[in-house]
Amino acid sequence: MPKLPIISGRELVKLLVKIGYEVDHQTGSHMILRHRETGKRLTVPDHMEISRGTLRAIIKQAGLTREEFEKLYRDR
């Protein structure tokens, strides 16, 4: 299985918007997103590079599988 890509927080937000999340607000260096339908909340750091462990945790919290995320990343 290939490694997860190193992406910025803003790139990750753009991908999450495609699956129904929207930016609710920003507190310091963290962007808070909410899902339009479920109200589920995610926190994404507004950093130039998100570590792979943090990215993995956000993908899991968003309810995506790794394969779904990789497809979303490829199709951006």
C-alpha cells in the first residue's frame, strides 16, 4: 500500500468540501469544518504540511476509507 501524500491543510479542506463538509470557522491555526447533512465536526490544522498520522486520523473521522481518500485525491 503506497504512503499517504503530504498535503497542506487548505488542500485537505478543498477535498473535504467535495464530500459535503464546509468551513464553519477558524480558531488560531485550526480550521473547523461541519458536514452539511450530519453536522459532524472535523478539525483540520492550517499548516503547510499535515503529518501522515494526523491525515490518517482526519480521514478516519470523516468516515472515509483510505482507498476513497486516495481516489478523491487523484481526482482533484
